[in-house]
Amino acid sequence: MTSTPADSNRDADASESLDAVVERVVFESEESGWGVLRVRRPDSITSTAVGRLFGLRPGERVRFAGAWVEDRKYGKQFRVASYLSLLPATLEGIRRYLGSGLVPGIGPVMAERLVEAFGLDTLEVIENDPDRLGQVRGIGPKRSRQIRQAWREQRAVRDAMVFLQGHGLSAAHAIRVCRAYGEAAVQVVRGNPFRLAEDVFGIGFSTADRIASSLGVPVDAPQRAQAGLLFVLGQASDQGHVYLPRNRLLELARELLSVDEKLLATAADQLIASEALVAAGSDSEAPVYLPELHAAEVGVAHRLRELGLAPIAGPPIDVERALAWVESRQRLALAEFQRQAVRQAIRDKVHVITGGPGTGKTTLVRSLTRIFGKKGLRLSLCAPTGRAAKRLAEATGEEARTIHRLLEYDPRRGGFQRTADTPLDSDVIIVDETSMVDTSLAYHLLQAVPDGARLILVGDVDQLASVGPGKVLEELIRSDRLPVTRLTEIFRQAEESRIVLNAHRIHRGEMPELPREGRDSDFFFFHRQEPEEVLDTLVHLVTERVPRGFAIDPLTDLQVLSPMRRGLLGADQLNVELQRRLNPAGRGAEGLRRLRDGDRVMQIRNNYELEVFNGDIGRVTRLAERDRELEVTFDGRAVTYRFDDQDELALAYACSVHKAQGSEYPCVVMPVHTQHYVMLQRNLLYTAVTRASRLLILVGDRRALGVAVRNDRQQQRHTRLGELLRAWP
């Protein structure tokens, strides 16, 4: 029995061949597929083979193609370009092959018994006549079935790995495909290779399209056109759009696929007819949605109207007495506009509170929670991220959770357990940092709000819009269908902070006021012209000057933000430089591309099973190279990852401003340079400045700072939430 050659290492020379038996697996990375094997040649000489050799086991006969190389550290090795796996042909080879742990249920002792019973026919018996396994002592009917199933699964995975790598997938991606589809991997990919882009993290449409081409799918195949349209809409949602106008969708798909627009129009009609897409109209500019986003946007508008019409549950509240009580309890006198905001939020079913830093949002929320708590109302406080929820809890003295935890997301069941059928046990729901809430999350939250509950949405509408599709808070405010409190007055204590004052200046389109030399301040600007000067100054500030001068720990209390990921001053390169300086002794591991023990890291996608979410920041606290695992601690909670899940983590010494939404740091350092010209926008700079609570340092050139302050253009997002809300009768 043989397998098809797998393209393991395209860069390796394949001018020589080597037939050998695997003696020992020295190293194997599940993530990358890279392996180091000790192999025995026909002349009984033992050599080392290296390359992408996933799944090979001791005792296995292999025909390698590649070339002999002289490694400076390890000596002579055979660098493998491809290989052909052959089943062992000797009794010793079969014994070692089966005893290597390849098949659960067969260890060295059982392998010995099988070879004694069936000799050179052992593998043939397992493959084609497994009922005979019962003749061997210790193998009953149950164990026989287990061995047969495990053998079949192992064969299917090996065949799939070879098939997928043969069609251009890397070993790492091939492993993920096998995990996603199991034994059906080859069947699924042959049937619809475009599913890979939807189902497997890290595989994009271009990769799936290349595989489809290698499988003979024509360029003008309807299947390809439909997959391209779905991909374009998915990409649009990643860019913040809830839908695309039909003509824009067809235009982008044509650019992607290089096919006739009539073919795409037909494919779009077919997808709409099958309800794989939803069209809100029939003209050329009609919005076209992915079904889940259409249901979410329409559902948000519908549910808000329902909540507004339902009566408030719970005992009546004497607002004036409540105001007097909360002022005496907190030993402060609320400003008249704050008193009016409290009155409205108590009386309204749904109320929006928006304002910038230092305008009293926290005081309002704290006052409201105390009034509602005094009346015995059941409170639910939440925010989109763990850090924002923690800040909300600290500000109010009440428990606060992420929205996902509040809605009790269950990864095993694949959804939220709090829904319209099982609503929250709450009389008042307060959502902080609502500017971060996207359309889908808003829909799920609103579905779980009981009819009689008050809903209070708090946030800064002038910050960057949510990472996910839509701009919910902005659309709610602009619709003029919900009562809104706008906080604009800066309180006296906040006026002492130049961070707060400059944030408001930036919001108004004015240059920030910079401190004179030698003056104390919490806002600094270091003028540096060249990108290399900016980088050197920033690294010096983060690693030496700020920790020494302000007693700030750069690993826990300081965050470097960048407008972009790419470039010399982008988050990616800054992470490389800061990792080298802040964690020089961090231990790495074979199979981990960039992470080291002690690194500051960020989760970059929601992982409901592990209960870590996009934007959560932690520290690598343990590397277990033998088990291929690493442990990351988030706010005191240890989470274990497999090495092959490392793509979910990114270094977080620096991150993009978008990733910092909802978070607050004692100190923020940020480069501002014309290298980031396309991202120099007022609301991005405003969002970055408002992330700092004690110290804000900008490093760059004044021209770039001026560009950012003056540039009030924002990316327009395709969303109809405001329109749907305004359509209320």
C-alpha cells in the first residue's frame, strides 16, 4: 500500500532519492508539520531526514526525494522535498510501526501478539479482515472495533494530508482541514473547495480558489461565482459594512474573479432565490445582505420598537426623592444637566447616554445603579470587552460582565443561552462602551432583554466605530427615535488633565496644547522627523525613560498604540523591537514562530470555548514544549493553548488603535508619522488619546499630527439601522 507523494518543502532540491525505514521521530510540530527523523538506510547506516514529514511513524518504509545538505550545527542531513510512504515489509518493521502509538488500542505488547499471530499479513488483516483480530489474546469484539475504527481514521487523515498538500496547502493548513472535516476532508474539498475559506481559520478565498483550479473547477463555474460573491460580502462585513449595494457587490466580485458581470448577476439571483443572500429591493443599488446580518439589523430595529412600547416593570420611583438620596449617599451635588439625565434614564424604557472623557458618564452610571439597587431592582451591567467590564465594575461597585458572559454563550451548543425564549433575569440592563457593540452583538443582546426591563446604553459616539459590522450607537442617536443625553461639559477636576482637555480639542479639530519645556504634564509630544528617529525615541521612552521617570511598569501599565500594523512604525515591527528589549531572556520553543515565555500577548479572535475574546491581553506564563502547549494568564485566569492555535495570539507590546477600543491604560505611547498617512484621522487620534488615564506620549512630526487633527473624514459604512428606526410609525 502506498500514498501519493506530498509536496512537503517546495524550496528544497529534489535531485536525489533515499529509501529508508523510520527509526525514531526526534521532533514533530503539529502546527507546521515540520519533522526531524532518524532513518535507517538499506546499508544499515542511520541518517537524519528533515522537512514537512507530518504523521510518519517508526517502522514505516519511506521513499524520500530531496537532497543531502551539510548543516552547520547538526552535520549531514537529507532535506526532504517530497516523500512516498510505504507500509513496512518486515516483521520488525510491522512490530515497530504498530507499537509506535499510531493506532489507539495497540501498544508494543499488543503489536508483538499481532505479529506473532499474523506475521507479514498483520496489516492486511487489520485493513481487510479485522474480525480475525479476535483470535489474539486480549482483543475482544469491542477492542477489535476500536482498532478497526482507529486504523480507518488514521488512514483517512494520512490520505487527506497527502491529498491536500498535493494541491498546494501547507501542512499547517492541511492539519486544520483534517480537524474541521475529519474523515470526510477529501470528500468535502473535492465537492466544494470554496468551503475552506468559510470553515477553516487562516485559509482565504485565494487559497481555496487555487485549490479549486487544481481540481479542475472552471473559471466561469457558477459555483465559483457564487463563492466569490459570498466572499466579497464576508470581506465587506470585516470592513464594517452590514450590506453592500448590489452594483457595488457585482463590481467587487468582478475584480476578484475576472469574469463577466452577467454571470455574477445570475449567480447573485440564484443565491437570493436559495436564501443564501437577502436583497432588500430589486434595483441596481438595492442592499444585499448575508442572511444573518439582515436578520440582525432588522431585528435590532424591531426589538427596540417593541421595548419602547412595553410598560416598565417594577415599583414606581419618586425621581426627586431618589436624586436627593443619591446625592447625600455619594456626598456630591450633581450638576443640573446630570440631574436631568438621571430623571430621563429612570423614566425612559430605553435611554442613550453619550459624552467624551471627563464629562461625567461614570458619575451618572454610578448614581443610577445606586438608585435602582436601593429600589430592589435586579441589575445587569455589561460591556463588550473584559477590560471594559472590569472598569465598569470598579466604577460602580457592582458586578459587571462581558456581554458574551451575560448572555451565557455556550461553545458546546454553539450559541447564547439567553435569548427571547430565555431572557435575562433583569429589571435594568446597563451597557457601557456601546460604541464597540456591532450589529450582530446588539441583536443578540436585545433579544435577551425582558419586555419590562429598562435599557441604558452608554458610550462615546465620537470614538472609532465597532470592529464588527455596523455603527450601532451612532445610528441610534442619529435616528431621533430614542431619548439621548449628550454630555458636553467638562468637570472641573477633569480640566486638570491635559489628556482630557486635548482630547476635546482634537475632537473640535484644534491642535492639542503641548506643555512648555520643564512643565509638569500628563500629555507630551516628542518631535522627531525621520521614521528611524521616531522608532529609536519610542523604544527608549518605553523601555527606560517612562519606567524610570514615572514608575510605570512597561509590561503591565503601558501600551504602545499605532495607527497601522505594517511598516517600520506599525504595530508588527514595534512588537519585534519591544519584545527584544522588554523580554530578552524569554524562552522560545520549536514550533512557536514568535512567542516566548513571559511575552505580553493579545487574543485576536473570539474563542468561546476558552472564554477569551478579541482584544483580551495576557502574559505567556508557561511553555510545555513536550506537550506542545502554552499557558497564557488573562487577569489572573490561566488559559491553555495548543501550539497549533498560536495564530489566535499576537504580541501585544504594541497594538493597533482599533484593537485598544474599550480598554484604558495608565500610559499610552503612540507614533504619529506620515508613514501612516492613510490612517491619520481625527477620530482615530481621539480614540488613542482617550485610552490613556495617567500619561499620554506622542512621538512623531507635527505635520502628521496636524493632518490627523484636520482629517474628519471617516469611512462610510453601509448600514440601514437608522433608516429602519426612522420608519417607525
